[in-house]
Amino acid sequence: MEYFDRFYLWGIDTKYRMGLYFAAVVFFKGLVNVLLGDRTVDIVILLEMLLACFAFACLESLIFPWGKEWTGKGQGRRIALWAVLANLIFIGCAWGLGWFTGAPVWGGLLLILLLECALVAMWYALWLKEKRDTAILNQGLQRFQEGT
Amino acid sequence: MKITVEHIDIPENEVILRCPALGEEMLGVLSLLRSGLQRLCVWDDSRRTTLLAPNEVVYCETMEDQVFVYTGQAMYQIALGLGELESRYGSLGLFRAGKSVVVNLHHIRSLVSQGAGRIQATLATGEKLMVSRRYAPLLRERLGL
């Protein structure tokens, strides 16, 4: 039962992240299609995107297992591996499976640039969240130490 | 250990401990008697007992089934377990920060939120302790967050 619970919790977390990546990929696919004058998205491409996002979310959960944390070089290596995999999976699938066919070369390069920005933004958001949480914790500590 | 209770007419209750040397057992008895005074009965390497006010304790940790108390200037041993320390002196600031650590919240200089739900505490002595994922929500609750 414990294994099932752990698997179920892993599934919830992975599906959540898969959904997040899928929404972003579909948004850019929709935007590119609209700019190219197409108002539809191929359902097979949607399925490919969903599977690619699921694969990336699974790999992400392997690189950063819940409850474990590394410091210094260990953390750096994992972040680098995560970034390389993100590029390989999303750029590889987009190019290999023709997700953005019809887009000009500069459009493709712009999409790659947006992907890199999104990857950096994710870590920046985590850093901001921890910074804000640290401030809240220290305010609480100060109140506690002054109050008793 | 032989226990004798004498009923005699004296103005104040009195406990006399008789032993050839202060062993673990007697130190435990002393600790139990003195804990009622809101003081921690601890002893050092030379088995000299001291009564510590809970606010002098920076943190306590277990190592090989023994509990050590750190005050910043010295290290002592105590007969109480970490659970007992927290339950008896929790209201005075002692908080269970991990499986093997109890920390005095009044001696924490700063807290840093870490990934995976953990919190790093920097003590007034400069030492760093990690509040585990299991105890971090309890710390937040204790701080009123």
C-alpha cells in the first residue's frame, strides 16, 4: 500500500508538471499556427506534445526526486542535465516531428530563445519563492523571539 | 538500587542520595528530581553536575543513545530524551527540529527556506542546523505562520 501511495503521489506531481509544459507548448504551437494563417492544430501533434511533456516530466522527477536535495556541484550537474534534456526533447521533437513546419528559420530561432528564457525563468521563480519564504520565516522568528 | 521512604516529622521534605559515585543511574535520579525546578540537570566530562536554565541551551542532540546539550560555551550530557526535553521545555522555546535534534528557538539567528520543504537554521553560535521536511511544517506552526 505504501508503494502504491508513493506511486500515486508521484503520478499527481508528474501529471501536474506535464500539464504545465503541455499548456506552454500548445500555446506557442497555437500562436505560430495563427501567425501562419492556420486556425487548427493537428490532433496527432497534440498527442506527440503530450507524450513529450510526459517524458520530460518523468525525467525531471528522476533528476530531482521529491524530498532530496543536493548542494554545490551535485545540484549544478543536475540542473545542467535537466536543461540539456529539456533542449533535446523539445527542440528534438519540434524539429524531428515537424511541430512548427512552415515557420521561418528566424521564427524557429526565436522559439528556441523563448524556450531558454522559460527554463531560466523557472529557476528564477523557484529562487524568488524561496527568498520570499525566507523573509516570512524570519519575520515569524522575530515575532516569536520578541513575544515570549 | 535500594529505595527507602521514611516518614518522619521534619519541616521540609528531604531527599538524600547515597552512592559510592555518581553513575548513570544516580544522575538520572538527580535529573528527575531537579527537572521539577524548571532547570536541566546536566553533567560534563568530569561528571560534575550543573543546573542549566532552559534559556541557556542552544541545542541538544542524540549521539549513540546519549543526549548532549550545547550551550555555546560548553557541552554537557543529560539523562532526558529529546522527546522529554521538548515536552517539558517546549513552552520555553525548545523545539524538535529533527529526529536527533532539539533546538532552542530563542538562539536561532536566522532561517533560510530550502528546497524540498526543508529549513536551514543558523544558530547564534554560527552553527547551522537543518530542520527536516517532517518537522518544518511544525516549525512554521510554532512561529505562527
